[in-house]
Amino acid sequence: MKTLTKKLTVSILFLFTTTSIFAASFEAANNSSTTQICIAAVKGSKAQLHLKIKESGLSKVFVANNVKCNNQDIISFVAQNGKDPKAINKVLSRYQKNNNPPQSSLAKL
């Protein structure tokens, strides 16, 4: 019984240790508005992201299509590093421009 308890305790401690080691920790390299938006997005708070976008004076369309975080577009950055990427990217994706031309504009053969 004692062996099982020890193994379980060690496993739990290992799990928490590795989780904290591999958890993404981001610090702002500067105090620019786009950096603050990236930090809010990666932290996973929709309310904080909305506030930072509003404070910056940028539009959500501009943020979704032009803001780069660590040389990645914001949606890819959040997908790889965010705490709640589905929720944040759902918000940002609403404002992302579609890069594919509409089918009606394609030449017919």
C-alpha cells in the first residue's frame, strides 16, 4: 500500500512539474499596443482582448488580419501558444478577411 501511495505521489508531482515547465510564459518585449493585444490573446481572456483592442484604437478587422505576434499572424500564434485558443480564435476569425476569391469571379473554362 505504501509503495502505491509513493508511486502515486511521485506521479502527481511529476505531472505538475512538467506542466509548469512546458507552460508557455510570455512577457511583453515592449509596451506597444500590438504587443499588449498579443499578450491578452495568448492569455485566453476574451474580455481582456476586447479591452486591449479598444484601448489601442485599432479595429478588430485590422488586428485579425495584420497584427503579428513573434513573427506569426495572431491567429496562428494563439493556436500554438494560447491558453484558450478555440475561444480567442473564434472571436478573431469573425474579422479575418477571406483570402480566397469568390467562385463567381473565377474564369470559366
